[in-house]
Amino acid sequence: MPFLQTLRDGDVLLTLYVQPRSSRNELVGLHGGALKIRLTTPPVDGKANKAVITFLAKLLKIPKSAILIQGGHQSRTKRIRISGLDEDIVRSGLT
């Protein structure tokens, strides 16, 4: 999967395309090499970034502290670092 890769330290890097102010929180599919998610939260004061972390933590059943936005804080395309899970578990959690 082009949007998912394992880093040298064993963490997983996930590329997301975030669409804020949607009618509901959901995974949509692929968007230009990234996994697209829709969030109800507006992109104001970091609320959408917090919603990304909360959504992924709930979806993957891991603590929020295991998820870090590594890049794209002010962008719709974000690079998310996930600790404590391998790529296969992340992949199955996203399907």
C-alpha cells in the first residue's frame, strides 16, 4: 500500500488526506496516494489534528499517545507515525 510503510525503528508511517467539516467521521478510500478520511471537525485551532488522532486511536484500538502527527500539521495531507503496531495490524485495522 503506497500510503503505508514501515520505518527502520518498527513504527508505521501512514499518509492521510483529511477532509474536515464532513457530515460524519469515516474512512473513504484513496486520494492521490494517501488514505482519505472525512472528519466532522473544522480545521481550526488544531481541532482537526486532534480528531485525526482520536479517530485513528479508536479505529486501531490503541492509545492516543501511540499516534503522532509527524508532518502536515497545517495541511490536509498528513504523515502519521504509529508506534507499537506492525504494518499488517495497521492495514487490517484500516479495512
